[in-house]
Amino acid sequence: MLIRHTVCRFLEERGYTVESATNGEEALPIVNRIHPDIIITDMQMPKMTGTELITALKAQPETAKIPIVIVAGMITGCAGGVLRDILCNDVPLLFRSELYASVSVVTGLFYATTFRLSLHDEVWTALTFALGLTLRLLAIRYKWEMPKFVFNGDR
């Protein structure tokens, strides 16, 4: 809910007209009524998940071509961790450790691309979880890291 309100406020402050729904079931009639330029959705919603919403929208010719942006709840966890480290006057773990955010991006892209396959939601979720876990464990085991930026002060 906090992410939905934050995204709505961010867009409205920049002059966009925003329609909001608390779940996919509530969003379908709104989308059919106003035909928006873009849809921003979460995957974890009550009544109708993001996957079910996207499937329903892509099945209708009137809404099939509307671009859809998926906002995942993990953004909150990542941002919270970065904020915690900054408040503790430490370089955020997200930027100094093994592949961390990159794994989140890769698993998010993998999940989004599996919509083209004829798999059930549970299979997508399990495969995405397995991919993310495998990549994180390999990154820890083989010490895979992102390139680091070292600041040496003014010259």
C-alpha cells in the first residue's frame, strides 16, 4: 500500500493523471474504462495477482498492447537496507558485497519473460526463486562481485 501511494503521489506531482486500485480485480474495470497509456502493478496482490491481471489484460485486444511496469516489493527491502547502512555511516551492503541487486534484476527479468511460456504461476515463482537462490549462492561461493569505485579524494 505504501509503494502504491508513493508511486501515485510521485506521478501526480509531475502532472500525470493517476487511477489507483488495491488489487487486480478492481483494476480490470478501470483499465477497460479509461484505457491508460501505461499500467504499473505489483505481483503480490489480494483477490487477483499481478500475473492474473497481466494475463487478463493480454487476452483482451483493447488492452493487450498497453505497456505494463511491474513494481516488486523487494524494492522496499533493498531501499531499507541501503538507508540502514547509510544511517550507520557505512557503505551499503547492496553496493559492496557479492552480486546482490544484480541478482534481483536478473530474477525479475526472468520472471517477466516467463509470461511468454505456458507455465503455471507456481512454476514461474519456483523457477525464479531457484534461479535467484542459485545465483546468490554461486556469488557467495565464488566471490563474484560488482566492480568497485574507489574515491581517493581531491587531486
